[in-house]
Amino acid sequence: MARGYDDIVVVVPTTEPYVRRSEHGAAWFIARVLGAMLRRSGLAKDAIDGLCLSSLTLAPDTAVAFTQHAGLSPRFLEWLPMGGASGVVALRRAARAVQAGDAEIVACIAGDTANATSFTDLIENFSSFSRDAVYPYGAGGPNASFALITDAYMRGFGATRADFGRLCVAQRANARRNPLALLREPLTLEAYLAARPIAEPLHLFDCVMPCAGAEGFLVMRRARAEALGLRGVRLLGAIERHNAYADDPVQMRGGWAIDREALWAQAGVAPDAINLVQVYDDYPVIAFMQLEDLGFCGKGGAAAFVRDRDLTVAGDFPVNTGGGQLSAGQAGAAGGYLGLVEAVRQLAGEAAGRAVPDARHALVSGFGMINYDRGLCTAACVLAAP
Amino acid sequence: MRAAAAAGRFALQRCGACGRAQYPPRAFCTACLSDNVEWEVLAFAPGTLLARCRLHHSNALRFRPALPLDLGLVRLDAGPVAVCFLAGVPAIGAGVTVRARLDVAGHPVLDAAA
């Protein structure tokens, strides 16, 4: 079993509020989060000696360029182009760097801008495979890829649109308690089912709204956090896997299924100890797969699982307690941080108005990068309250 | 692949070392990493329809007049999986025939028909 994470903690979960469109570049959003984290922690910029950065719209720059933009001089630097897996992977990298002494305080940030052409530019050249073998088929972007996966999943396991709708409606109820969520109007199952088709079987409320924004947190040892007067959320276990099950003809499972036993063993808790779950939800079908592949229910059982539970913050199985990307918006790579930042807020007692009662343990899962016909990056972690 | 598609033929990559067929094309074999990958030029490729979707929104203006577009995920009998335009309404699990052509932008694309 991989070594545990000792006294590594996560502090100052921070969001630069999302906006539908922005004139600012990605670096501006990233710097806003960095500045806010420094103010909240009381740390000087020079104290940040590690940086993990993710962005889909920072090009032609990377994390390297950002150090000069922001006047940072880190001795540990990660550029993590892993989309929806970025947050968990950043935490995993940062925790190991601090454990090993390669850095003392690592800032983990993802941020992206959005304007009239940023999204279409992104999908046109997302990867060489998608440019050659997906984009020419109607330029549907991730909607088309996930429509095919959703179609196969519905046929394979008997899931219905209403099953996906229950998740979307619950997440909207959670978003209504989150002032940072962009979509807070009430959503009923009837309205979900009546929405216009985008890429059938996907309809409007199955798809995230691209937007601009950023998310971040700091990783350090607990003693350092306490000296700063910060309540640190502990990292109990973390996994990642890339290009799992390459021979499956359609993606019906992800790398979590390979690594979940390692995750729960490292964390020292079982799924029934989890008080809230943050799954990556660019589309509901992948949220269902995470519930299955991480061991909350059997394969193909997510529809029945969701039917029997209340997924709101007041319910018996709170999922995506801030509304998830489906209601908060998808700020590019920050979508891969959204659930992690929300989980840290919940466990640190900072989720005012939507706190899950007595939350001790959270599971956060990430999923990223539809390189051709499936998402390649999977990651997950288990966090514990201070 | 482009030259073959211009002639209405589907050029499928196959490894000269281990025989593995692959799609989308790449510079080396995904199985054994040999760079001895060859083109197998076919009149058509048989396959099975795994999943379908109907696209009502496109991010590129050039596709919008053609909406809605039916797309399918086809497992070629040769092994790999290909995203294709769907012609007609082949049933899921049914055999389809995949042919290549150049689209108006000069890009090779695949059509799957019952």
C-alpha cells in the first residue's frame, strides 16, 4: 500500500467568483485566487515555495510563465493539464512534495477565462485525436462524446433520463444555497425532462455552462497551519489513474474501479463513513459511474441508488453540495477543483447556509480530458475534518 | 488516410510488427510501439454500431445548416472504435458498413450505414 499522507492539510479554500464572460485573461483569475489566499492565510508571497497550476486558456503560457507574471520563485512547480482531474491530482502532488520536504507551502490553483471564442477555440484543437476524428463530425465538442457514452450507459444498465434528472434537480437545490453558483433558479424534474435537446440523449440541463473563474487552496503541514491560525482539512488517501480499461469499446467505467480498494485502505475508512460526496459532473452519466466505481453501489446500480436517496445537503447522501458544475458553471480547469474546494469548505465549517450536519469525511472525485472517445484521467481522494 | 478518402476508400492503420489495427491514426503502434505502421486500404470496413446520438447544436457554423446530425460509435471488426456519421437508422448492435470520404473542408470522415 502507498504510504499515507501523515499530517498534510488543506487550508483556505478559495473561489474567484464565476462570470459568464470576461475580458480578463486566465492569469488574472489565477492571480486573484493567489492574492485572496495570501490575505486569508497572512502569508507573504515569498512563503509560497510550491505551485501546482492548471488552466485550459492560459496558452501560450504555462505555470512557468505564471511564476514571472506573479513574481513567484517556487522550488516545486507542477503544470497539470488534466482538466477535471486537476484538483485531486494537484493535491496529491502537493502533499507528497511537502511530505518529502521539496516544498513547505504549495499553492494549488486552477483558473480559466471565457469569451466569445474561447470555448470553440478550445474544442477545435483539444487534442490531435479529437481534431482528426471527432471535431469533423459536427463539432459537437464534449456534448457529442458524452451523448454517445450516455446512450451506451442507458442501454446497458436501463438508466432513464429521469434518473439523471434526479441528480441534476438535487444539485440545483444545493446551488440555491450557494451564492457562488451561477445557476440558482429552481429546477423541477418536469422542467428537466422538458428541456430542449442538445445532443440526444443529452438535453439542456445535462450540460454544464462554460464560464470564467478560478479555484484554489494551500497545502502544508498541520503545525504550520495551526501557527497561522488555520483549520486544516486532512488528506487521508488519494488515487489517480490514466487511460484505464483502454480495450473497453465504450467507456462504462473509469480508473477508479482499479484503484478504489487502494484508496479506501489508505484512507482507513469505508464508503459508509463518508458524509458528503463531490463527484465530477460535467455530465450526469459520469457522476453515476463515479458512485459505482468508487464503491458506493454496484456497477449499473447508480440509477436505483440515486432514486432511493436524498442527494441534497439536508439529505441522507449529500452530493455536490455547492451545486456542482451543472449549477455552479464550468470555469475550465477550475471545474476540476470545484468539488475539492467545496469539500474543504464543508469539513472546515466554512459552508455557511449549506453545511452538511456533522460532516467528518468527504470523498472528492475527478475526471478529465476526453482525448478521443472517453475521459482519460481519473482521480479521487478522501478528506477528514480537522 | 486523406488520399484514400479522396478516392472513397478507408485507409486503416495496421502494425507491420504485431498486426494490431488502430484508429485514430498515430505515429506508432499502440500495442508494441513499433513505428512500422502500414496502411490497409479498404473499399469499406465492416463493424457493429455500439451507440448513437443526435446532435442538435454545433460549435462550428459550417455544420449548422446540416443539423440535426446523427452520429454513431462503431466498433470495427478489425478492432478499433470509430466515431462516424450515421446514414439511415441502423439498430444498436447491428452490423454496419463504414466508408470514408473527404468532407467539404477536405478532411477525411467516415460514414456508417446499415
